[in-house]
Amino acid sequence: MAERKLEGEDVLMIKKTNLVRNYKSETVGFAGKKYRIYAFGDEAFTVHEDDDFNQDFEDGNIKSVLITVTDEGWSLANHLTWNRAIAQKKHQIVYDAISVETLR
């Protein structure tokens, strides 16, 4: 199993397809649930219907995407939103500004 990270303009090349499929009934924990297929070039990856990725994608709030790559294909492992990345950066700036001198 390998991973692929999509960032920058690669994220802009992700396409939401109209393909929504039902999980196979024997899929443990997913009976009656669906997943959507997203495309990236000639590859595609699946995203569970309840995953935050779907709304974040609609809102244009995807900074990067981590994809799991197996012989069976691609699937979403995780994603980072712009909101979270900006919050992390702000926290890092505050953290970096703290020193012994600023605490005196």
C-alpha cells in the first residue's frame, strides 16, 4: 500500500463525478450506505457519503488530499482544509513568538 498527496493545483484538478454507488451489502458497517467517486486525471477515488470531504470540496475548502493507493485502486485516506491549515499557521506564529524575553 502506498500513499499519494495531492496539493496546490493538483487539488483544483479533482473532479466530482456523478457516480454515486451503494456499498455491497456484505461490506461490514456500510450496508445501506453510499459512496461518491471523484476523479483525478485517469484515476478515481472513493469517498464515503458521510465524510466531511464532500462538503469541504463543495465549499472550496480543500488544501491537500491524502490518497491510499492499492492494487484495487485509490481511496481517500484524509484531507486538510484551508481553515485548519490557516488556524495551524496562526497558532505556530503565536507559539514561535513566545520566548523567555516575552514572558518577563
